[in-house]
Amino acid sequence: MIHLDYRSRIVFFNLFLYTIVFALVTFLAIQGIWYASIKEIKSELLETSKNAQLMIEQSLTISGEAATGPGENDPAAWFVSASPRLGEILENYSTGTVNLYDASGEPLTSSRLLNRPENYMLEEIATASSGQDAVSLRRFNNESAIWFASPLLSNGQIIGYYTEEVKLGQLESQLNLVLIFLLAAGFGGFIILFILTEHNANEFIKPIKDLTKISREIDNGNYNVFIQYKYDDEIGDLTAVFNEMTANINNIINQLQGEREQYGSVLASLDDGLLALDQKGNVIASNELLKTYFGVSNPRTIYDFTYQSFLRDIFDSLRNSQGYISEEVECNNRVLLLMGSPIHRKDLEENYMIIIRNITATRQFEREQQKFISSVSHELRTPLTTIIGYTDMLRRRQVTDPNLLDNSLSTINKEGHRLVRLVDDLLSASRLDTLEFTVRKSSVSLEEILRGVVDQMRVKGWQKEIEISFKSEPDLPDILGDYDRLSQMFINIIHNAIKYSDKGGLIDVILRQEDNEIVATVRDYGTGIDPDQKQLIFSAFYRVEEDRARNEGEGGAGLGLYLVKQIADKHNGHIQIDSEVGEGTSVSVFLPIPDVQFNTDDEEESHE
Ligand code: ADP
């Protein structure tokens, strides 16, 4: 079956309708003309037959008055004899071929009957013999004709028959001509109609095509579309509804997009990984952290986590209605706490949520805290043991030797100081983690601070016969800083330099300007630091273990450099360590010079 598109169907339907109507009209017109013509011919024939009757009656009357011979009173015989003359007269009055027949139905004018069929007028005369006029439409020699027969009467007796044959060839050819004209006109009309319908169909179809085009755009995800249609009709209504619909969809999409973005940003801003699953294990929601933790981005099902069987185990347990589940796993050098819980939804299937929390830092902190407690206990215990040992000895032995007494007291004093320093460091470190740690900044001279610290630490150095030199570029600008904290920072650095230098060593302290920073460098020629340890030594409580043994009696709790770094950070500075094992260490602190030199008004900054 041929498939026609909508436009072609409109064209085809119009033309089909036109053809039917035109054929009907043509048929009716031709038939109408035909029957009207036939009717007229019939009435003419009747008229002629009446005239013939009249003429015969008159002739009989006249011939009756002048009757002179035998048979003159026999109308039938008279008719036979008068028929040639009558035939001629009647022929002149009629349009067809006139023939007269005697009362027995024999032709009187047989000369006219050439080329006539066998049955010529037989039926008609038979009908006429019953006194009626007979009219038939006949066809012979490829031509239509009307055969007409009428009885001729005298005193109620049939004396003969009048027949006339009217050929319709001319009428037929006229009708053919009319038909040709009509067909030509019809064809012209067909062509015009075709062109017009084609054009109109295109016009009608255009909005539908526009609708289709725009629907495709919508199908491709572009809802920001609008159809222009200027008429207020059915298509206008459709386009209006369509435009309204796309606008609504657009609004809804924008709204959903907004909500999705909000929802996405909430998920993204979560500090925990999140995985929401349906009953089948399809992922309903997830966030970026999952990729960080498990290396799986945009998971579609729980089974995308190929290497994380623990997630599937939690999912299975949740599916088996085990309620809230929490589990700790180690994965990619992280300690992760997995918390699974069902999401109950009214009248709907249960979904599940797994929260993945990175507790590496917590666990690390706990470990460090543990380490710190044992380290601090050890550090506190060492001087306390010494102090108790000495005091016990002094008490027991009743020491009188002034030298021994002096040495013992000085050891007790030294250990007491060590305890105080340790407790000070601990206090500072604990304050660093609280809001209490404040940096009171004012314009300070680093040269002044360092000179004071070096003087103070020289005394300490002498105990190990260590010489500390101090050199500073002249006229260095002040910086913005906390005098006490900065002093504490340099004390820690120089103290380390002394601690990790051999007896009789040298320490150089140099202050200089580099671009817009002041650089304080403390250089020692001691044990040096292993490159692997360089980053770690700034962590709180971190100590290089073997140093502890080597410097027994000098070690701290691993807080010195941690404090140094925190104080440098608070002053927007940074620290650089250059060191080689066995060659010594150089610790440089870079502190920024403010753009504008300022008054000495204190500025306070809280630890955040
Ligand atoms: P501690 O109180 O143990 O000295 P710090 O935080 O001050 O703790 O230092 C951490 C570690 O860094 C020390 O254990 C030590 O091994 C190393 N260190 C610090 N300064 C020096 C230095 N000048 N020379 C060699 N090692 C150093």
C-alpha cells in the first residue's frame, strides 16, 4: 500500500473530491442536455404527427366533397394513393426522415428505407396499431436515432401510419464537443486546484512542521523554544498550548536544576563520603569523596566498587534488615569509618545510605596522643627520678662535702629547670590548639630580639663549650610581630642547635634582608638531620628516636620545632631547613617586612 504523507493526503483528497464532483457534474450536464434535446425532438415529432393527421383529415374532407370515382370514399385507399404526395409535404415540415405505411403496416415510401435494419419500425408500428404513439431510442450504423410511429385515423379507423426517424448523430457530436470542452475545463481546473492545494497544503503543514522541528529540539534537551504563529485558529490554539507547555517544562527543569545543584553542592560540601542505594544496589546518590576514597567516579551500582567488598558486605547486611551498621576499615592508607543505615520511606521500598568518614587523622591523633603521653611521662620521669635520687642520697648520706653538695644541688636545679621548660612547652603547645593562643603584634626589631636571645643562650652554650656568634646587616627594618613569641621561637631553634651540636662546636646566627623579607638563620655544625625526617620534625611530639638516646638528659617532648612552625605561620612567615647528616643544620626563618612602617599600637590576632 502506498504511504502518503500528510501534505500529499490533503492534495490527493482535494483532487479526488474535485474529480468525483467534476465527473458527476459533467455526467449530469451531458445527460441533461441529452434528455432535454430528446424531449424537444419528441414533442416536435408529436407536433408533426398531429399536423399529418390534420392534413389527412382536411385532405379527406376536401377529397370527400369532390369525390368522383370508386374508392374515393375509402380513406385507406385514398391514403395509399395520396401517400407519395403526402410524404413529400410532411417531409418538408419535419427534421427527420418521414415514412408512411398503409393500414397493414406495409411501407408506402420504400425508396426511403435503404440501409435500414430488418426490424425497422416494426415494434413502433405494432405499438401504433393499438392507437398510441410509439417513440423509441435506437442505435444503428453507429448512430443513435429516434424512431417514431403514429397511427393515422379516419373516422376512428387506422388508415395508415406516420413514421419518422430523427438521427441523433449531430446531437451526439455536439455533446462530444461539449464533453471535450468540459474535460478540458475540468483538466485546467484540476491543474489549478493541484497548484493551489499544493501551496495551501504547504501553508497548512508549516506550523505542524515547525511543531515537529521544535519537538525534536525538545527531544534533544533544549526546552528553551518558542513557536511563532500569527493566526488565532485551531493551530494557533495548539501552538499557544505548546508554548505554554514548553515554558512550564522549562521552569520545572530550571527549578529541578537549581534543586539538583543545591543538592549536589550539599553533597559536595559534605566532609564524609556518601553513597545512597536502592534495594537492587543501584546508586541513588553519591559524592566526589567516594572517588577520592575508592577511586570510583560516578558509580552506578554497588557492584562498581570492585575492590571494596566491605561496601557490598554492608549493603547485604542492610538488606537483611540489620538496622544501623558501623565498621572501621583500612583502605588506601586511610582509616575509614563506614556507617550504614536504612532510609525508611512511607509506603515505598526501603533505601540505604552508607556514610564513609575518614578517621585517619583522628586515629593518627589518638596514636600520637598515646605516644605523647608515654613520651611526656618518660620526659617528666627522667628529671624527677634524678631529683628524687639526688635528694634521697643527700638525705641518707648527710653530705658535708661542699663540692658534692654543690654538684648535687646544681643537678637538682638543672633538672628542675628542664622540668619547667618541658611544662612550658607543653603549655604553649596546648594553647596553640585553643583560642587562647593570641599573637599580640607590634613593630619589633628582629635584631634586638635575636641579640637578647643569643646573649641568653650563650650561657647555655658554654656548658657544652659551644660558641655562638651573631651577625646582622645594618639598619634592618622592623617587622610586625609578637616579641615574646618570636623570642620563644629563636630560643627553641638555638636550643636545638646546642642540643644537636657536639661539645666545643660553633653556632652562627645571621640576620639579613632578602627582598621584602627578613631572614634569620641559625647554623650549627652538629649531627644534622636525615632528609627523610625533614618534613616530619615539624609535627607535634615528633622526635628522631635515636637522638633521644644520644642526647639523654637534653631531649624535649618533640614540641620545639612544632612551636617554631606555628609561631612562624602566625607571623605569615615560613621556615627552611638545610641539613646534611654529620655536616650540621641550618634553620632559616623568613618573616615578611610590612609594606608600610607603622606606629607601635598593638594589634591583636587570635588563633583561629
Ligand atoms: P626536641 O624537643 O626533641 O628537640 P623538636 O621539635 O625541637 O623536639 O625537634 C624535633 C627533632 O628534630 C629532634 O628530635 C631532632 O632529631 C631534630 N632536630 C631539630 N633541630 C635539630 C638540629 N639543629 N640538628 C639536628 N637535629 C635537629
